[in-house]
Amino acid sequence: MERMKALSAQYPRYGYRRMRIFLARDGYAMSPGRAYRLWRLGGLQVPRKRGRKRVAASRPRPQAPTGPNQVWSYDFVFDRCANGQQLSA
């Protein structure tokens, strides 16, 4: 049990299956069921992975106005007409 806890502290992402292989190399051969029972008896766990924040894939576009007074203001510095002529303020 002490060796299992030491290996678990050294390799925190490994579970009882990998610990069983390490223990077998050290001369503590055991069945998978026994390794699992000892793992749970020792209160050992593999820490959970944290989820990644995902960027919203499709953000809704603003809808086009369908009536008067739905768009209150636009802020622009300069603009051109469809024929290329510059608008003057």
C-alpha cells in the first residue's frame, strides 16, 4: 500500500492498472481485482481533468430592422455610395 501511494504521488495521472504494472516490476505481483481493491482502500483517485472553455461557434447575427425606429443610431467616420462617390457630412 505504501509503495502504491508513493507511485501515485509520483505519477498522479496513472490509475490502478498502471500502478499494478509498476508494482509487478518491483516484485509485488497481484491480480487486477486486488490492485483495484487496494487502490480504493487507500482512497486513491486519478484527478479529474478540467474542461476547456469553448468559444461560441455560432453567435446570432443582429436581425435587420423590419419597421421604423428599430435602429436608433449608427456611428461612422466616412462612407461611400454605391457609385464610389464620398458622402460629405
